[in-house]
Amino acid sequence: MTGNTSSTTSPDAGSGAARQIAILILLAVIAGLAVGLIGGAFRWCIQQAEHLRIEVFAFAHDQPGWGWLIAIAVTAAGATLAALLVKWVPQAAGSGIQYVEAVERGEEPPSALGVLVAKFVGGVLSIGSGMVLGREGPTVHIGAVLGAETARRSRRPAADARTLHSALSGAGLAVAFNAPLGGSLFVIEEVAQSVRARIVLPTLTGVAVAVAAAWIVVGNAPIFQVAPVPPPDLAQVGVFAVFGLLTGILGAGYNRLILGFLTAARAARRVPPVVQAAIIGGAVGLLLFLDPLGAGGGDPISQGLLRGESLVPIVLAATLVIRLLAGPLSYAAGTPGGLFAPLLAIGALWGALCGSLAKLILPEVANTTVVVFVLVGMTAMFAATIRAPLTGIAVVVEMTAVATVLAPMLAASVCAILVAAALRTRPIYEDLRERMLHPPAVRPVFPPRRDRP
């Protein structure tokens, strides 16, 4: 009897699961449309804000003696207003990806709709004013919020809201970089860390609809324009493996810088977060005035290097060091903004620097263009810090429309992860999620005064 009962109920159970997945797919279509239009609008607003900032900074450079004050005021104002939004909506701080992962693991509830507004406006203010932050963090969180809100308004259970929260986060990443495969892999590899029909099918659906909708707003061209890149020789894969080992060291150090700056900001608790954001914004604004390549999201740097623009090694090294410090400093301000885009710019600079030096001392790469090192550097840096190598490779390939260097990308990414893990650093979003859930105890930089007895 038991066997007969089991056999007769299993088709019903299977059809019930299929029905549930079909409902999730339908809701992913609705949410994906919203993510594409709102995420595309977010990208467009940031582009307009950056164009306005460039014009204002050009005016500042034309002013004798006091133009640098304009630059400081612009970025400080953007960071301050963004920090005020975070004060009212704390979940809007930082990237948001760590919060998306916490929701997937059942550690936090899905974000409310108000987070979307704070992420959108705060992200435009902070990123548009020149902070060294990426657009993808807020877009990922916006996508997740819309996914969960669609489930809630459809009166679906909490488990469905959590599933769509994760699935549509990938749609947000896909819209930010016009990278549908990268957005899909992000959910599977980084957020859910699982390949199940219940998560994969809504993710693919939401990503496809979101990217198509975003094309209406921002077009469908790749983010970076890159000339055809010939594939490197098989013998050079070993060179890129060594390059990956070195990138692992850099990535581990960068993760520690991010955590260190966050700890320092938390230790300075007597300085209100809004004031900290204003000070950091002012410093970044001055940096932008002195060196436009040293601040901002980093897309102009990556685009220039991918076009083959040559910079002398000393300039590459100086810009790399500046951005290695400016990125964590900007993130410590707590304003909305992500880590991916600045990471890619660091990887591009690191690749260009190592490629330029390698061509001078290694005969086997003499005929390899520096652009190959730039592409591999972007993926290896992503792998070392995020520990999601397939996502990183997919994102870079889709952003550049170059798929001829996959073997060096894979070799360098694997080596970078091995070294970063050997140096006892965890994936950056794992650390950030842990800090969010259990803030570390720190000694204040300015301890309160005690009255004498």
C-alpha cells in the first residue's frame, strides 16, 4: 500500500512544483520589466550627472587660484546628501550585495520598497559626484527589492519573495553592465550558490526581460568599445598563470584595505557619519580636480586602456596606487555604491602595468598586446576579491565583446583565487555580510573624556 500511495501522489507533487515554478517565472517577467526600466533610468541618470560634473570641473579648472574649492564642494555635497539618505534608510548604505546574500541565507528579511528610492537617488548623488564607487551595487539591490515587492503584492509566501529577491538581483547586475550571462551567473555562483530550477529559471527569465527593457533606455551596445583581439599563443598561458598569482596578492591586499577603512570609519564614532561622508567626499573631489583618472567609477580608465592607449609605467603605477586607496576610502563613507566597477578599473590598470613590464623582459609575450593583459587583469582581480570567477569572466566578455582570451582568463582567475585563499582572506562580500550582521567591536579613535573624581 505504501508503494502504491507513493506512486500515485508523486505526479501530483511534481505538477505542483512545476506550477509553483511557472508562477515564479511569470512574476519574474513582471519584475524584470520594472528592473530594466528603473535600472536603465538609474544608469542614464548617472551618465547625465557625470557629464554635468565634468562640465563643472572644467569650469573649476578655468578659475585662477580658487577652482579647487568648487571641486571639493561638488563631491562633498553629493556625498553628504547621499549620507543623509542613508541616515534615514540605513539599508541603502554601501553596495547592497551583502544584504541580498543575507536575505538568501535567511539572515535578514527582503528589503522594503523605500530602499529602492534611497538607493536610486543616493547612488546618483554619490557616484555622479565622483566618488570611487560602482553603479552595479545599487542596481543589484534595486532589482532584489523589485523582485521581493512583486512577490509581496501577488500575495506569494515568504519563500517566493526570497527567491525573487535573489533572482532579480541578477537582473540588476545584468542591466548595470549589459551582461545577461554575467547577471545570471552572479545569482547562481555568488548569491544562491545553487543550481536549482526554482532559482535558475526565474533568474534567466528576469535577466532576459530586464536587459531587453533597459535597451529601451540606454541602448544595447557593449559598455566598452574594443578592437578585435587576437588570441594569445598557448605557450603564454603559463605567463598569465603567474600573473594570476601576483593578482591574488593584490586582491587580498585590496580586501584588507576595504575592511581596514571601514574599521577606521567605525572607530571614529564621535564624528557623525554624515560629516565623515562630507570629509571623504571633499578629499575625493580634490583628487578629481588634481587627477581626473584617480576618482570616479573608473569606466573612462578601463575604456582608454582597452583602446590601447599607452601610459608610461610610472603613471600607471601612480594611478593604480591612488585608486587602491581612493576606492576603500569612498566605500567607507557609507554612501550607496558598489565595488565591481572600481575593481575592474584596478584590474585594468594592474594588467596594463604588468603587461608593459612583461613585454620588456619576457620574449614570449613580445607580440602580445597589452590589451590582453588588461582583459585578464580585470577578470583575475574580480576573482581574487569576489571569488566568483565565472561571473567575472562573463561580465568582462560581455562588456567588451571579446571572447578570444578565455584560456588566459581562466588560468589567471584560478591562480588568483588560490593565492588569495592561501593568504587567509575571505570573499569580500562574505566579510561585509558578517560585519553587517555582527558589527565588530572597535576602540574609538577619539575616546570620550572622563571627568576627574
